[in-house]
Amino acid sequence: MPKPILTALAVLLMLLPSASLAQRVLQTAMPAEALAETSALVVDIRAPHEWVETGVLPNALLLTFTNPAEFMRELQAHLEPGQPVMLVCRTGNRTARAAAAIAPHMPVPVIDVQGGIMRMIADGYSPDTPTRAQGCTVC
């Protein structure tokens, strides 16, 4: 089976609807390698000093989540029509809150990446150095 089909299949199999939130918020514990190849918009919502401290996924948009309205406004410029959004933070706590806050206003699914970058590092992943092209304001 071609790699893009396997990646799409892995995404579909690993997404689990959240029992406490609207169906538009999904959760996944995908491996970092699969996240790095997804067609979804991967957004790392941590603060700039955290990106530098631990590193980031190579395909992540670096956009700090401070409030839903500002985040949504900045996010819209990067979204392709129909493209799901995957949120990543340090341990998964902030992404759960952010996903719940923005999902009712999004026309696409919002996917909370459980365990965050720390889960990926614990699983043996070596994150990339963040770049200005990704949105790092201190790099």
C-alpha cells in the first residue's frame, strides 16, 4: 500500500471522539513520525521559549494559544479549505482546553494530540530546532 494511503489510514484508525466534547474535537496519540507526514495543519500552541527548549515537529506552525479569538484570527491565514487542525503542546493539557475553545467556531475537525511533545520525546522522537519560517519569534 502506498505511504500516503497508510498514513491516512493510520490517522483514521487513531482518532477517537472525545466523550465530553462536541464531535468536532477528536483525540489522537499518533507517533511523531505520522504527525510529521499528515495533511492536517499541525499547530504547536506552546510559548516560544518552550519551542526552543524542547524542539518542534518539522511541519508544525508555531502559534501560541493565548485567547481563542486571536488564535482563530491568526490560524485562518494558514488553513486550506477542509483541512483539519491538529494541536500540539507540551503534555496535552493546553491542547485539550484550546481544542474545546475553538472547535465550535471551526468548519473542520480539531484534533487534540494527547501527551504532547513530551510523549513523543519519551517515545524516542528527536524534535527539530524551531525556525522563523514556522513562526518562531525568538529563533
